[in-house]
Amino acid sequence: MLNGVPGMVGETAVVTKELASSHSPGSVLARGEEWFARPLFPGTVITPGTTVVVADVERGVLVCYPADQS
């Protein structure tokens, strides 16, 4: 069982600010906190209100994809 940021991989979150690129990360609400996030697939835009899955964590930024694509 992983704790902390690495333990977030596989958890769900809700987009609060559009996720569009790694150069200008958006944000998600995960574990009751706001986190910077970006989409897993380049060119993907994920709109606010979308439930996402955390695929990875890179330098404190959550890398996510829409939950309906799992």
C-alpha cells in the first residue's frame, strides 16, 4: 500500500480547471485538496466537472485521463 503522492495513482479526481497541456497545467480536486494536473495524452482537453483517473505523478503534477476511458 503506497501513501502520499505515489499512492494517488489509480485514484479518481474531479477537474476544477481545464486540463489541456503540460505547459499550462489545470487543476483537479483529489483527496479533498486542489492539485495541479495535466492530461495523459497530448492534445487532449479535459473540461471542468469531468471525473478523471490519476495515471502518474510527475514533479507533483498529476497526470490524468477521463474515467470513462478506463
